[in-house]
Amino acid sequence: MAAPQTILIRVTGQDQPGITTDLLSLLASLGAELQDMEQVVVRRQLTLGLAVVVPAGRDLVKEVLLFGWERGLEIDFEIVDSTPTRHVQRHVVTALAPDLSPIALARTSGAITASGGNIDRIHRLSRFPVWSYEFLVEGADLTSLQAALVEIASQEAIDIAVQPHDLSRRSSRLVVLDVDSTLIRNEVIDLLAEEAGHRNEVALLTEQAMQGEIDYSDALTKRVALLKGSPEEIIGRALSRMVLTAGARTFVRTLKRLGYRVAIISGGFTHFTDHLASQLGIDHAYANHLRIEEQCLTGEIEGDIIDANRKAQLLEQIAAEEGIPLEQTVAVGDGANDLPMLQKAGLGIAFNAKPVLRGAADTALNVPYLDAILFMLGVTREEVEAADASDPQTQPFDS
């Protein structure tokens, strides 16, 4: 009697309800043992693969071919190795851009191959506001893969992230965001300076601090000093000019639906972070306190300044309060003062960042949509839109 064989059954054709159920039922009636299965539908075209052990003496091929003929499906067979696949290190490569060309994707997949990797699966995550694809890769040399992808990302003007495919990626539970030029498009100190008539002096100090050219605390002290004597009402006027980054509401709303805790840590001021926390439902908000006396700004900050190191300490503090391990945290920022915070988090994302941060973060995102970070976390655009459609409180054209 012939020994049982393991065969790979490949089914392709127009997707129809019940194909998988009926085929599995047929295999069960034939006494086949299912070892593996994967299915994908692209534009209503089905591709289904099943690895099964065929019992000796059973004409499984004939029965499955008849099944396919009755449903207008193409079916082919291949004898495969019955040895279970051994565990190898896997990574997720996410490619993202407003327009992902075939050549950009070809170069991405070529880099995976050249680094000794094999692509197990490709999954489209979004078509709006950007195109993004996720490659599940096994066996790649991480150092050579990252080096090749950095070069491709620069030459093709796309964003590419590489993350371990492990429990830490799927169990992230806390996202901590910088505020200025991250959650919002503005720098609040610049807004205040414009209202106080010191726009140019403050803007220069802000840029130098964000580039890491001067100490952040010193720069902030000098900028706030220029506000001395300004009426308290300039805060309200600056607040009214604050603009959320595109996709900010969608990003925070979706994170909350997924059960994440969300925090903002800013080198700006509490008037602005408190407003944002209230508007967006943010769980934790930290910023500097402007000293105000007799309805005028004194040009001073009350208490310790939230600088780069303090941001990292606060991330650690929030994670401890929430009972969340650091490896399950994500930090997002744009400037040099965000670097320790991004390095402390399990995943550090440089969002439209200055070069000093972009080169040191785990991954960088250079599109102007904050909700594109969701795709880096494996969330699809369809999942976001489905959740929004089912929620009557979601506003149309939400940013």
C-alpha cells in the first residue's frame, strides 16, 4: 500500500460564497488531513491554497477536480514536503507613499530577496490618503535589508519601515505624541510670539532648537522671556489659530477604538495641551506652565521645563501608571528634543522630522497625514472607514 502523500491544492477563480466551506467538507469526507491553508481575494478573484495529507488508496485528486469543474474554478496540485516549516525570524516591511509605483515596489521586493529574505505575504493596507503595502518577510539579514531599504526610500521618495513580526508589534497599547509640528501643524510659541510682536526672533530660536543646534531649555527660556508684559488674551488668540495635522482626529479616534491609551507630551504650554486633550479625548497631557500675573505674561515658566530628557521620563511614568511595558509603547515626534522619548519607546516614529531625529528613529514617516501611522501599526484603511461608518458620532470630513 502506498504511503500517504502531502499535496498542495491551489484553487483560483471567481469568488463565490461557500467555496471554502464546501471544499473543506469534501476533504473531510475523503479522510484528508489539513496541514496548512491560506486564502486571499483580490478584486473578487479567489486564490486558495491548502496543504493536505492524502490517505493511501483514496482518489482525492479526481474528487477535487470534479468539485472545481462544477463551480468553474481552476484547480492544480503539487506534491510538497511534509516536514513542518521551522520557525524563522520574521519582519514586517511597510512601504508607503502618495503614489507607490511598480518600480518602487519591485525595488523593495528585490531588496528583500537580496538580503536573503523570502516574502510570505503581501497585503495592501490603504489607498487613501496614501497607498501602503505590508510585506511579511522571513529569513532576511536585518542589517543588509535595512541598509538597502533606506537607499530605496530616498531614491524613490517613499517611506519604508521594518519592524519585527512578533508579539510586541501586535500588543502595543500606549501611543505618546509630541504636539508642535506633530499633532498640530503649528509651533505654539511661534503663534504666541506673532501675537506679541516677536515673530522673527522667536522663530529663529525655535528652528535652532528643533535642529539640535542650541539647548532646548535655554532656547525656550529666551523665547518665553520675549513674551513678558503681553496680555493674557494673546493665549486665546493663539489657540484660535492652532491647526490640527491632517488625519489627527482619525488617528486618535481609531487608537481609542482599538483600546490604546493616548498621551501628549509637549515642550509647549498647558493652555494648548489641555484644550487638545479635551477636544480629542486624550488620556494624559503634559506641558510647561506659563506664569501669569495680573492678566499679563511674566516671561517665565513655572516649575521644571519639559525638555528632551523630561519627555522620556514622562513616557516611562505614564507607561508605569497604566501598567504597560515600555516595549508596548509607541512614541511619535519631529524634533531633536523628542529623541530620548523615541529611543525609550518600543517603537519610535519620526514624523516629518528634522534630520537629527529622522536618522536615529526606528522608522520615519514623511507624508503629511498623521493617520498614516495607523498603517505602520498594521491597521487597514478599510477597517478605519468601517468603524467610522458604524459610529453615528463620527463627523463627515473629519480631519
